[in-house]
Amino acid sequence: MKKHIVIGLTLFVVDSFILCSGVIALILLILILGKILNRFLIKKSVFQKNDLIVNVVYVTVSVFIVMVNAANLKIAEHRANFLILTCESYREQYGKYPDRLSELVPIFLKEIPHAKYTLVENQFFYLSNGKQHALLYSVIPLGRRSYHFESHKWRMD
């Protein structure tokens, strides 16, 4: 039992704070569903108490992974909206959008915030070619969410 709790916590940390992808949660749920279907449909037997507890541990881990990943994406969205407002303030003062996010420091921001609390893909990306400007952050495994300043619209890339 302790072994499954340690494995579950490890998978939780990896998927929630390193990858932020939900892939591990999806794999866990598929494996548990397969195990349940195998038990009921093929073997036609019920779970023993220990098997049931192990399944509950992994389902709980999967739910918490999804919750933390959703919270991380909400944090990224909130911080992105703050950066967008900051870039708009820069444009009001200088008549143009910044060429790089670093131009916002130190006058408009103390530092550029991380997009989310993960070790992988936790930075905002800012693209500028002089005419078009975009702010992006990763939404693993779906791609990148981008805000285009000239059209004032969000897209998934």
C-alpha cells in the first residue's frame, strides 16, 4: 500500500509541477478503467479491499493532477492578462508596443512573471516583428495560447 502512495505522489509531482500536461492522469485513468473492465467483464469477479484502495489512490491522484493543472492554466491566463494590460500601458506612454517583454522592466514591472508553477514551459513568449505583437504561453499537450495585440484576440496555436 505504501508503495502505491509513493508512486502516486511521485506521478502527481511529475505531472502537476514538472510537465503540467495531464498525460499521466490520462494514462492512470485508462489503466484503471482497463483493470476494472477486465475484472468485471472478463473475470467476472469483484475487487478485494486492497485492490479497491489502490484504485482509489490512483483515481484520486489523477483528479488532483487535473485540478492542479487547471489551476496552473488559470494562473497563466491571469498573469497573461496582466502582461497584456502592462503592454497596453507601455503603448500609451511610448506610442508603440514593446519589442521585448524585458522593456517593461523596471518602469512597468519589477520582473517578468513566470506563466505558471511548473519546471517545463513556464515562461511567457513575446513575439514582435515591428508590425505585429503576440504574447504566448504553453498549454501542454494542446499547443500554445496566444494573444495578438493588434486584433485584441486570443487563439490556440
